[in-house]
Amino acid sequence: MIGTRKPAGRIAFVGAGPGDPGLLTRRAHDALVDADQVVYDRSVPEALLNVVRAEAKDDAQFSPAEGAPGDVAKVLLSAARSGLSAVHLVAGDPFGHEAVVKEVQAVARTAVHFEVVPGVGQAEGVATYAGVPLAGVRTAADVDDVAAMDFEALAAAVARGSLALAVDAGDLAAVRDGLLAVGVDGSTAVAVTGDGTGETQYTTTSTVDSFVAAALGFTGRVVLTLGTGVTHRDKLSWWENRPLYGWKVLVPRTKEQAGVMSARLREYGAIPCEVPTIAVEPPRTPAQMERAVKGLVDGRYAWVIFTSVNAVRAVWEKFGEHGLDARHFGGVKIACIGEATADAVRAFGIQPELIPAGEQSSEGLLAEFSPHDEILDPVGRVLLPRADIATETLAAGLTERGWEVDDVTAYRTVRAAPPPAEIRDAIKSGGFDAVLFTSSSTVRNLVGIAGKPHARTVVAVIGPKTAETATEFGLRVDAQPAHASVPDLVEALASYAVELREKLAAMPAKQRRGSKVQGPTALRFR
């Protein structure tokens, strides 16, 4: 009998880049999502590891790299010989670390297939995020052993152009002493960046003489840049100069809805904190929705009006229960309030007939909704699937225009459980720089479960109704978009932050110190 051989596994040494998950290469991503076992260096940021874990196989095993290069190589080889795909995930570029090079050499001496996936070097990547160009003659290195550094070569690199080093913060004094000992001018410009490419990246600019004191408090890996490129940082720094950089922003939305807003906030540099204030549940009795779905199939309605993504989801879930699909909307026109709601409808292969061009609200829809005409509209009934707490404005306005309205409870909104004590304390004490409200219910429920945001917290609201509710609760409304949508709401907050920065920059120093304006934007000028 011919025996069956277990298929051979493989090993990948994958560069994670400097820390921002968005800098993972396509090939690195493919290797990680296909991995059965991931061994990671402790210097790989937790935020990046969380992204990798979220996209990995459900049964993928994660463990930190322990021991000498030979020990790590044995772990990888053992997994591969068991038919598994093993990855060693390292910060920066794999060949930027001598220990990883030794691991690759150990694996290369076997018959196990391996690959090395390059990553953006930590020194070069962080320098770019800090706004320090390394063009021309340059030297960049990710340093693991400062004692083995050739400071004469580094001094020559500084003399020729630019130098970027990724080192442990605890080694900065040794780097300074080494540079001064080989004759590097103590007045040479230096930038030190901590948490490179992360949410709290911070860069301080000084000189070779003083950079250790300037970087006091930095921990973990930092990037040190020297030379002419540092002088360009004021104009080229982009990561730390995004409109909402460093702002802690409270996102009081349902867990399902918060993701889009949080992603947009991160693009502007904010640190979002999602606090669900509303939980969505099915209606207590399904009879109304059952009749509504039957009416849609039977041609009872001329229009369906969706006022929220939750309403779209509720109707499609009910469709799914009955084995129906988008074809059963044939002959029914659809109106939506807001682009997010319209996108939810489009996701099911249907293009809405009406989305208000102006104000994204019940009033905005009514302003564009035609009155019922018995000749043009032989079917005169509208289906309005909504939340149990929806206002009567839309139903009443449609009735005034001659339409019969089936105002159906498609879902219930209930108050979510209170957030942890530290979040509640931060809300009430001003620990958040801003809060974004997308509906009146988010205002009411946040205050109900966590308390009223502190007076110095910037308040941004999605529309006039939400603004009215915020004012009723004693909140000062600082920003409101002209168009009611999540992207526009975030944009309004970002614009407010830019205006705030410009006002503070124009203030005399004494007046600036006495300003009541709070938040990261104000603190940068103090």
C-alpha cells in the first residue's frame, strides 16, 4: 500500500511596517489571512494585531515570539512540517532585523518552502508620517543593538544628508553620546517621533545636544531623524496636522452603525470612542409587519418611504423570512431620507426614486413629495415602516397631501445599558473633546445612561431636530452640517476644528493662555 503524505506547510516572514494597519501590503495581508499560526514580535503594535486577528481564520493561533532566533525558527518549522501555514510577523521590514535574518537562514537550510514579504521600514515610514523628507543622500535603519552601531558611519551620513534611526526610547541617551563623541555638531536639527504612525503619534523637534530631554516621557520604539530634512517638518507634517488629530470623540450610536462614522473620524485623525445608546429590537407583535409585507407583494402600496437604515434592514429581514427578494418590490416606488438610507436600499439592487435634494428630514422629503393624484396615482397608499418612537410629522404631512398612510412599527429602539464607569466619568468631566449626535434619541439616551457632556466638550449635531433636543438638554451646539449625513457631520466637526485652530493662532499669546477654548487644538498653542 502506498502511504499518503501530509501536505507540506510553508513559512512566511512578514513585515508589518511601522504600525499603521493601512500600511500592510497586499501580499502581507494575503499571507496573514491564510495563516494557521502567527508568531509576532512584541514590538508590533496592539492596534495592528487587533486588525490582523479580526481578519484571520477563526482557528488561527497567535503567540509572541520567544527566545533566540533558533527557537523561533523551530516553532515555525514545527508548524510547517505539520502541514500548517506559519507566519512570523515583525515590525518594519523582516530583513531590517538581524535576528530575523538568522531565522530565515535557519529555515533556508531545510526543505520547507518559505517567503519573505517586505514591509515599510520603521525608520523611513515614521519619518514620512512626521513630515521629515529623506530625499537625496540618506541612511535609514531599524536598530536593535545600539552598542553595535557604527557612529562614524552615522556621522558621515548626517554630513551627506539625512539620517533616520528607529531605536528604543531608553537608548536615546546612548545615541546622543555616540553622535557627539564622533564629532556631530550639537546644534544639528533633530526630530524624535513616538508612537510612529499611531493614533497618538507625537514629534518633538530639538538638536543633538537637547533631544534626550525634549523626548522625556517617550516609551517603546521611537524614530530619530537628523539633518536637513528636519527643517522642512513645519510645512510637510501631515499626519499630526490633520483637522481632528488627537481629539477624543464620543460616538453615541448603535454598535452596527458606529463603524462608518468611526472610520471617517479616524481619517481626520480623531480617536473615536463608540458608546451604544440605542439597541434595536423587533416589534413586540409582528402582525403589522406581516400585513405590510403581504401588502407589498399584493400591490397595495404606491410608495415605501424609508427613514433610516434600520427600517430598511427590518423590512429585508422580514422579506428573508418569507423567501422574498427585491423582485417583489416591482411597481413600488421608494423614497429615502438620507444617503446612508439610500445606500442601504441600493445594496439590495434597488435604486430609490426620491431622495430629498435639500434638508435630509421629514420636512425635506415632504417638500418634494407630490400630492396624491387619483388619475396619475391609481394606488393611493404609502407604507411607512419606522421606529416605535418616530414623530408624526411625516405621516401627517403625507395625509395632508391626500395619501393614505400605513404607519407601521418596523423596529423598536430601547435604551442601551450604561457604559463603563470610566466612560461615564470622562463624559461628565470633559474627557472627550467632542461628541457627535445623529438623532434626538441619541441625545436623550446618552444623557439618560451616562450624564450630560461637560461644557467644554464640542457638540456637533446632524440636523435641526437634533439641535433642538440638544439645546433642550442644556447643551451648546457648536457644529451642524448643511446636509444631514454622517460624512457631512464629521466634515462639519473637522471644519470647526480648523476654524478654532486659525482663531487661536491669530490670538496674542497672553489672550491665548486666557482663552476658555478647550481640546487638543487649543492645547497646541499653549
